Amino acid sequence: MGKLLPFMKFLGKEAGFRFDIEKFEHRLMLQKYVFISKFLGLNLGYLYSMYLRGPYSPALADDYYTFADSYSLYKGDYAKELRGFDTRKFLKVIEGKDAKWLEIAATILSVYDRYRKKFYGDELIEKVISTSCDIKSATDVKKIHRVFEELKSVELIVV
């Protein structure tokens, strides 16, 4: 749980995301925000498995259910507690993104993380795209390509 409350406070203050445990979309988005933050220097220590809607951490779900009401009571200095986390870049990455985009982006980043030490260049791109398309088979392939290119443009994916 360590930095989850400061991260949730950061999301509320800086990204305008006020977590509501009752909303499925909020739970999904928090899962993806925490996952994506790992690629920007904030590893909250959660382990993820691939589910229908992309990477999912049962331990994270347990924590946000446990602390759903108390995050608004958090009075600490979230900037200090999130030191090393590239908050500016994170906000740039998520700005204006909906739950579906976050789901696709987290899936692509999960696949990329799995393959980036085994494949390089065009082969890495092909593996990441094809595997992501297999996982997200109900999603338009063009949308997966667009999200991949966006992640590349902000250097979360380097080939």
C-alpha cells in the first residue's frame, strides 16, 4: 500500500481523477494508471497478470478497496513521497485518455516489457503489435497501432 495513497492524491490534485470505488471505470483506470506509472519511475510493487481488460493486479484491487475512503484523508506531501516519478510525463501521457485507451496502452506496455530484451527493432515492433492484437482481439487493429505510436512518441516504447 505504501505509495498508493500519495499516488491517488496526486491523481486527484494533478490529473483531476477523483477515485470512486463504486464506478467500474474508475477501478479499471486506477489499475492502468498504476501499471503505466511503473514505466515512469514509480513502481508501487504490484504484480500483474493479463486479464480480459489488460494487466490486472488483485493485490492492488484489495488495497484500493481497503483504502478507498481514506485516500481523501491523506495529508502527506505526495510530491515528496513520489520522488523519482516523472509526474510531468505521466500527466502528458494520460491527458484526455479514456479507459479504453488506458486498457490498450497498458496491454501494449505489458507485452513490450515482456519482449524488449528478446527482440529488437522491427521484430520487436511486430511481436508487440501482433501479440497485443491477439490479446485485444475485439479491438480495432488500427486503434492498437495508434496507441502503440503514441507510446513510442512519448518514449515509453523504445525500439
